[in-house]
Amino acid sequence: MRLLLFIFLIFIKTVAYGNSYPAIIPAPVSIQLTDKQFIIDDETTIRFNNEDKELKELADFFSSYVGGISRYTLNHNTNAPKSIHLEIVNESGLGDEGYELNVNSTEISIRANNRKGIFWGMQSIFQTLTPVRTNTALVVPGMQIIDYPRFGWRGMMLDVSRHFFPPETIKQFIDLLASYKLNVFHWHLTDDPGWRIEIKRYPLLTEVGAWRVDRVNTPWPYREPVREGEPSTYGGYYTQDQIRDIVAYAQLRNITIVPEIELPGHSAAALAAYPEFSCTQRPQIVIPGGPYPEGIQTAYCPGNEEVFTFLKNILLEVMDLFPSEFIHIGGDEVEKSRWRNCERCQARIKEEGLADEDELQSYMIRRFDEFLTSHNRRLIGWDEILEGGLAPGATVMSWRGESGGIAAAQMGHDVVMTPGYPLYFDHYQAGPEGEPLAWGGMNTLKNVYDYNPVPSELTEEQGKFILGAQANIWTEFISTVSHLQYMFLPRMLALSEVVWSPAENRNWENFNRRLEGWHFRKFEKTGINYSRGNTRVSITPKSSDGQLKVYLDTEVIDSEIYYTLDGSEPTLQSYKYDGPIKIERSLTLTASAARDRRILGFLPARQDFNIHLAIGREVHYENPVSQRYSADGPNSLTDGVRGTLKLTEHWHGFNGTDMIATIDLGEMKTINRLTLGALQRNRDWIFLPPQVDFEISADGSNWEKWGIAPNPLMSGDDSNQIVDYTVINPSRDTRFVRVTARNFGVCPPGHPGEGHPTWLFVDEIVVD
Ligand code: ACM
Ligand code: ZN
């Protein structure tokens, strides 16, 4: 009830105060405004217990921030008419990181159980001050805030292997995390394209592993192989002194740095330095991007005991540098096929009574779990560490969707959620037309904002194992600071609200007003690049009740949508969207958002609709469609919209099962052609059905064969494509149509998913 009341207050005050409403991100648990504002000027002191060194450090931090935006230097503990009071208290309601902030005309008081809460309280005050340097006094609005985080793990991961960012950039990144009350910086320090941390005992890790041939001017996937004799000039690494300095810098800002040392896979750079720790032990290079060279070893050899000694020695130095309880050991995407052909690995499998290479990876992870635990640390790894059995102390970072995290939580293991959708910030956030090149997939600001780290599959008890969430930035395509900022701003601000604020305090429109009202201005004035948002209109077909309706939507607040039905570019003179559009003939719809009488975006959104006899009809499946690939809803196969070659759009997916669909056309119709569209993307485990059976029926119970369509492709054509399975007959009257598409079965020998169920993807049943 109390919370509800506060939400109401936020709404009312936003309207009443306009831009003067504090634009705090993440939104506090509760905030109440008063008219007793506090002025920071020459008559302001900052008070705290002088014995407390941490508070002095924080007071200095506060003074220095104020000095950066005004001409005031705050004295400490002097007699002054007005004070900012930092106070450590003992209040269970505030928890480990919470704070209480009271602002009236004579005092700003921040109270918390420890320095963390004081620091977060200071961040909230900063966001009420001018975003730009001013010569006038600083005004803090009168208010009372009670605030504490929803989750204890509020993180961002940065990959510095694919691109090395210098210490100053890392500090700026940490500053931004701290501004938004994020408290974990997951530092991805090692990977195939570069080893970035000095290890005293193994100097070649950085002398060799930190440098590669320069291909920075070519987009990552298209980079040419290294030629004989090319010098390795591109890269860099952090010395241990630099790391100590950065760790201390982060500590002052409430941020724990979780270092990641990848094992057993993604280790090509380390193996370029020390090839004796791979299965083949053959020399190799640090890869510059592009396809992996033939024969390259990305995984350590777990059959070799010296590998364990090597990695433990590395981890000892890592633990010495990083006080973090959690140490990330990677564990993702291990090329286990090398182990299959390695005598040592096979001997290890036999000796240890392991079933297969999955269990060999688990064996390795278990030994590092024991090692880290014996040093009072905890192991965290990517969700592949579940395969072959999860080590007893392991925490799982769920990146391939949420299923790994759900499984781990159900087993009573701690989990950090970082699913590719929507938390990979290296994916597109808009466009993609007009956007810098990125990995496919669309993670818009609103997708991030709407994310809930606790999946509904979990019971309340299991949900407690979700420590929190983080976003990841991989840097294949990102090689400048400005581009890096663009990718994580403002999505990181949405994340901060997801992991800090109570779910019921989240409000998309209000969030946008706070962004635009203060944070964007702050970025502009301080030279920080950010994305101005997703202006692309979403076009969502809905097929039901015999009709096709199209819904248009935009993430841009205070905007309008204009559209055309003839494929031309919308202008302010085109149709203005005011509700679902009924589509009754085949056509091309284009749509753009507009704000302040200006069309937004690089190109309009565009969708073809192909009208046929099954449009608007219910589709009944015998086997359920996958929740993950469910396109625009249950009747996506009768919405006139064909899929694209991209993975996720407009496709219904069936994992390992056949698609058996029945459609009631509503009345007897004359037909002569039945078509099912299917997708081939073998590398993504999506295989064409070997055949499709079509049947018709007048009553829905007595079925008659219409025909069988075999896979129409030439044998051996395994390129990505959309394939129509069609059977044409002389015209017939029918009311019901049944389509059965056989699943391919399991991935064939030699495929990375060998023996695992394949996906069947279908987009439309066309009845003509
Ligand atoms: C990952 O994205 N390979 C963890
Ligand atoms: Zn081996």
C-alpha cells in the first residue's frame, strides 16, 4: 500500500514539477518531495565522524564532485549554518547497500549501515544537481528518500580481449557504473584474440598472448588470415600495478571487479604463448578475428596435469590482485572435439571413469571449484558448466537464454542472469539501418527496461538463488571509446533500474522523461556518446476471427506513427495511426515514427502482406510451438507474413518434434494449392523437413490425402534459405486443412550438435 502511494506521488509530481522533478536513475524505492530546498554554497560544510577514514574518503569524493560542477569547495566539519551530514547507523530496513536521504533547508542527511549506502545516497544527490557546470549556487530539492537495491549482483561485463581498452577508459566505465548504482564490473580479461593481464610467473602470456596482427580496419567476421612474417602490433595488457590501481578505484566506488580467466576454452591466446598446454602442443598464433585458422587450439588439454598447475598458478596471482569473492573461470563454447582425438584426454576419461568429453569438462571445472573454495573464493562460470554435471560450489551465469539459470536455481545453485536477449549490449539497439555494424539480434532500450531477472518458472524459494543480472559487451565490432559508450548508453541505465528498483516502481514513460530531462544533457555536456534510441516502428500482425489486423507501436514517447499502404515512404501527410489496421488485400505497409513534426529514423519499417484463403484462421498444433520461437503469436502461420532469413523473426520453431497443424477455413472453400514455408539454417541447428504431408477434410474428422511434398532442394544444398513445400491439384472444395511437417530428427555426424534434436522452423501455411 505504501509503495502504491509513492508511485502515485511520482506521477503527480512529475506533471506538477515538470523538469524540476529529480531525474534519479535508478528510481528509488520511495521518494517524497517537499518545498524545503537546500542550497550548496560557501556556507555549507560536510559533517561526519572524523575518526572514520571511510567517511572522510567519501566526504572528499562528494566535495570533489561539487567542485567539478561549481566554484564551491566544501569544508569538512566546520561551523557553518548548513551541513551535509554523513552518518553510519544501524537500521535493518536499509540492508547492506540501502540509504536514507533527507533534504531540508538546513541539512542534507545521508544515513546508511555502511559506506556503501552513503556512497549510493551521494549518487542520488548528484543527479538532482545541475548536469552542467554553473557559477551559481547549487540547489538540491527538498525530499525524503528511502532506497535499497532489489538485487545484490548488478553488473556489466566488458570484453577487453577482442579490443584492448586502456586503464583510463576502464576507469571512466567504472565511473558510469557507479553513477547508476551498479556494483559488479565483470572484466573479461582473456580470450582467443588476446590475453590482457600480466602474470609474473608466465611472462609470455602478455609478451606473446597480448599482441596480434592488426586487422582493425576490417569488420571482425571478414578479417583475412595472418600471413607468414606479419608482425603482431595490435593489443595491450594491464600490468599488475595498473590492476591494483583500478581495483582500488573501483572499491571506492562500491564496485567489485570480478575477473574472468577463461578455461578450458577460448584460450587460443594463452596457447599461442604456451602451446605445450594444448592437446596437439603445436605452435599457433593469436587470432586477429575472422574465421578460426585450421588446426588452431582454443582449449587446454585436461589430460595434462601440468595444465592444472599452470592455471592454478595463474589463479593464485589473480586472487592476489582481486579481492572479489567470485572468480569467473569462463567455461563457455569449449571445442571438445580436440579432446576426442587426444590420447591424454582419453586416458583421463578412462582413469576418472568419466562418460564423455562433457564430463571431462565438468571434471576440470570441479577441480577448480575445489581449488577456489580452498582459498575462500567462489567459482562462477557460463552456463555450459552445467553440461556433464555442475560442480558443487559453482554459480552459473546464464547467457544462452535463461534455461541454464533456471536449471541451476532449481538445483539450489546461485545464478546471475545475462541472457543474450535482451542483455547482450553488443547487439543492435535500433535500426539496423543507419546503426554501426553489430551482431544480429535486436535488444532495444525498452527490451532491456522490461526485463525481469527472476523467471516465472521458478518458485519463490528458487527465485532467491537469482543473485541478480548483468549486461555483456563483447567487442568484436567495437574499437573506439565513443562506439563503446554508444553501445551501453543508455541501455545500461535501463539495466540499472531493472536490477535496483522495485519492479512496481518501473515506468517506461517516466524513465524516458528522466533520461531526457537530465542524463542525456549530462552526457552531451561531458562528451559522452549515447544512442538516441530506437525509432523503428514495430509492425505486429494479429490473425484471428477470420481477420488480419496490424498493430503499430514505437518506443519513442510523445510520438506519432505515420504509415502508407503502397510501399512509399511515410511523410507527415500519410495516414496517421490511431488503432489496428485491417488488411484485406495483398500490400506493402511502411511506417515511421514522428516527433515534434519530424519523421524519425533512417528508413521506415516495411512489411509485405500476402493475402490467401487461410488468413485470420486459427491454427491448432498437435505438438506445441517453442515458447522461444513463437513469432507474432499462435496464428502466425495464417497472418500473411513470411519469415526472413534472420533467425527470430516470424518463425514458429519446433525442437525435435513434428509440426502437425490443422486449420478450419470457417466454411467450404475452393482450393487448388497448399504451401508450407520452412527455413534451412543448418549451422543454427535448423533443418528442413524431409517431407510435408497435406490433407483436406470437409468435416474435420474424415481426412483425404491432398499430396506429399518432398524436400525440393538438390541433395547437398545446405545453404541458408527459405523453402516452400507446395502441392497443386485440380480445384476442390474443402473446409479443413491439415499439414504435417516431419522434423529432420537429430543433427547429423560431423555437425557441432551431432546427435542433438534439430529445430524445424515454419512461417506460413498458404491456402490458395
Ligand atoms: C558467451 O557469450 N560466449 C558467454
Ligand atoms: Zn588433450
